[in-house]
Amino acid sequence: MDVGWLGLVLQCRPLVTDALGQLLIEYAKQVYNSQLQHLKDNEEDCKAGVKQFYLNQVGEVELLYS
């Protein structure tokens, strides 16, 4: 039986869990946020490293032509 869009909305209610379930959900959120921050930090470090590499290359080229 087709329940339509309202039925789908009602089926997407948040789950009610016990205390252990809530702890697991909070732990999963913390792990996810920690990994996301780690990726962002690595991206910034990578960009800084690439920038420094190109600045060093430009400096070497300037020395060749001076």
C-alpha cells in the first residue's frame, strides 16, 4: 500500500533509544566530529606545505636570474 509523502515523513521520526543507545549515538557524533576536524587540519597543513614549496621554488628561480 502506498502511504504517500505524509506517511514517509511520519516514518522518519527520530528513534527512541535507551541510555546505552544514547551513549553510542553521542560517541559516534564525537568520533565523526573529531575525524572531520582532523581532515580539516590536515587540509590546512597540506595547503601551507604546498604554498611554502612554491615560495621556495620562486626563490630558487630568482637566485638563478639575479
